[in-house]
Amino acid sequence: MKSISCKLGSLLLALGALSPAAHAVNDLPGGPAVRQLNLHAAATRMGVEVAWLHWFMLITCTVIFIAVFSVMFYSIWKHRKSVGHKAANFHESVTVEVIWTIIPFLIVIGMALPATKVLVAQKDTSNADLTIKATGYQWKWGYDYLKGEGEGVSFLSALDTTHREMSNDGARGQMPDDYLLKVDNPLVVPVNKKVRIITTANDVIHAWGVPAFGVKQDAIPGFVRDTWFRSEKVGDFYGQCYELCGKEHAYMPIHVKVVSAQDYSKWVDGEKKKIAAKQDDPNKVWALDDLNKRGEKVYAANCAACHQANGKGAGPIKALDGSAVVLDADKAKAIQIVLNGKTTPTGQMPAWKQLSDTDLAAVISFTKNHWSNKTGQVVQPAEVLAQRGK
């Protein structure tokens, strides 16, 4: 019996060593903490108000619970039949009716007033210093700076590919503190500025939220919602998509980097230079080698998470290595799928219209000439542009 117990204990220890829960992790500033029971530490005034409201409601309900059940259990115990008490026979009392109507009414009003104040403040998106549109995609976020400093900047923000690879490998070994929360392009905003977030979605319902800001807003296809925050602290703050949006829902983090006004201006200047560099002439004719180099970067940033770096796919995700569509001499087939996406009985390929004609031409050329695919076919940006309206 002792031997069996020892073997069982060893097995449990071994399983525990393989479990992600057994990894030694630290608190993540701006994100979750180890054994966290309370709300995230607030970085905005709204977050402080939400935390106060949470505790106010919790304490109020707890006091009511204890008071009501204390009176009930006391009455049951004190007036039990075994000590000689007999059930009373009485009729309704107007006084009692009035009391137990007025007291709950006052309690509800006392809870509703501060809650309404916070709710109204959350919806006041007027006089924003910065307006950003957050678009949910399966499974990443697109950010467009619509108004204020940085207007015209736009980019996609997806889970860092190294973290996805860790997950695909079973999350073995020591995981980083920001596991599955690290993105390739964080949302950057200035400190102490009112930031309005407009939410929408490209495919299914998503939800944009950052607990430290006290913010959560659904992103619904065909609809526009908005919320706001004003961070009083610089640093990195994390959230996730808070609406179940499909099989990759767990791989859709949100990372907001709050910086000083000076650092934000520098970041905006750098992003605008990148945008200018990417504004390629769609009529430019590219050499295959140049397209492959650019396409490899586009693939790693946008496609490798699903199709894998080796192009083999996984589960319902089809392989690109040896794919009939990729190998087909009719380049329009691959262009249309990348532009408009494709729905199959086993899954959905998202549309990638948000990428430039050159990036799409590069990534398609890359897949047609990588792994075992040696077609020699070259897709030019002009060909992608010609297919956009079809």
C-alpha cells in the first residue's frame, strides 16, 4: 500500500511539473497578479471609481445578507417548538408592510445613485484628446488613429508568434510573466490624455477591455460603440478579448503602452515615417527575391500563427505547403482568398484587405515559392489592386 501511495505521489508530482499552473510566475505590472483575488490595480480615475463601487456593493449586500439571516436563524432557534413555543396566529400589519417596502427602496436608491454616476461618466466620450478605432478581427486587433496627434497611423496588433509557438508546444518549461499577453504592436497612448476608443468588428462579436482602466466595450460587426480612458500612470497595461469569438479567442490579447507626451510624439513621428516607407507605388514591378524577403516578414507577422512557420497548418487549418490553390497557375484564386477570406465547413480564413497591395503580393509570392512550393510565379501589387473590386 505504501509503495502504491509513493508511486501515485510521484505521478502527481510529474503531472504537476507538466501543468502550466505549476510554472513559477511573478505578478505582471498592469496585468494579472499571482493568486489575485481583487480587481486590477487602477491606473485611471474611472478604474478607482469602479473598484470603489465594487466594494461598496459587495459590503452592502454582505451586511444585508448577515442581518437578514441572523434575524431569521435567531427567530428559528429562539422560538423553536422543542422549548415550548407555539406558532402565533396573526393577520397582516400595515406598519410592517410599510417598513419592509420603504427600507429596501432606500437601500436600492443608495446603491443606484453612485452606480448611475459611474455609468454616466463611463459613457461621456466628449472632448477627447485622441480618438482611436479598435477593430476586432479573428483573431487580432486593428487600430486606426482617427483624431488628435497621430492621426493617420494604423496597424494590426496580434499575439507575439513566439508565445503562440509556446502554446503549440504545450506550454512546457518556464513561461514568461506576460505569457499569451505579448503582442507585436502595442497600442501606444500619451499619459493624462483623454483617449476615446471606438469599437467595431470585421467578422464576429469581440470585446475590447483593459481592467486597469476600468474599461470594457463590445465590438460588434456593422455597429459602432465607444468608451474612453485617461491613464494617470505610464507603463504597460494588458487586457484580452472579453467575448467568446471562436477557437483562437484565447490568443487575442490587448496591450496598451502609456508613455509621456514627449515619448508619444517621438513614437508618432516614427510611425509616420514607417507609413511613408510602405506607401509603395502599386504599379512598381518587383523582383521575386525582393518580394520573397518582404513576404517572409508579412507571413511571420500575420499568417504563421495559424498556418505555422513550416506551412503545414494544424487541425482544420489547411496547409499552404503543397496547397492546390497556392500551386495553381491562376494567381487570381490565391489573391481572392487572401483579399476576401473563405468559409469552409471546418473553419474560416479571415480577409486581409487591410494589408497593402504590396504586402499581399509579397506574401502570396512567398507562399508560392517557399517550402516545397517552387512555382516560380510572381504576384505583382498591380495584380492585387486589380482584384480588390471583384
